[in-house]
Amino acid sequence: MESDNSKEQQLLEAKKHIRRVKLFYIHLAGYLVVVALLLYNLYIVEGTYTHTIISLNLSVLLLWTVAMFINYWRVFKERKMFNKSWENKKIKSYLDKKDIEETKMWE
């Protein structure tokens, strides 16, 4: 009975995490589209309100970039790029590759 509850709890947590990852990627896609449009706007802007438009665009870019980093941190905080298991896998693959090269050399 207790294991069923823990499995259900793990399943719910996994679903929540997958939903957060999915929403992050949707947020990232929207961010990239808006950044492209704002950069294009910075390229074509001219006229009386040029400084106002530029400062508004840069403010939006800065604030949204900070929001993206915060969102990224919340979603992927437990992932580390170069953790111990990654190092072990790379060492093993390097040693395997070296063994294969040594055996092929003089066969």
C-alpha cells in the first residue's frame, strides 16, 4: 500500500517536471521570436521618439532575459553539465576508443 502511494507520488512529480520543461521550451520559443522582432525594430527605428523606443526595447530585452534565466534555473536546477557520472562515461569511452585503436593498429 505504501509503495503504491510512493509510486503515485513519483509519477505525479515526474508529470509536474515534464510540464515545467515543456512550458520552459514554449517560453523559450516565444522569447526567441520576440527578441528577433525587437532587434529588427532596433535596426529600423528612426524618428522623433528614437531614444524612447530604443530604451523601451532594451528594457524589455533585459528584463525578459533575466526572467528566462530564472525560469531555466527553476526547471533545470538539479542538472549539472559536468557531473561525476558524465566524467566517468567520458573516461570509459576514451579508454574503449584507445583499446580499439591499439588492436586495429597491427592486426
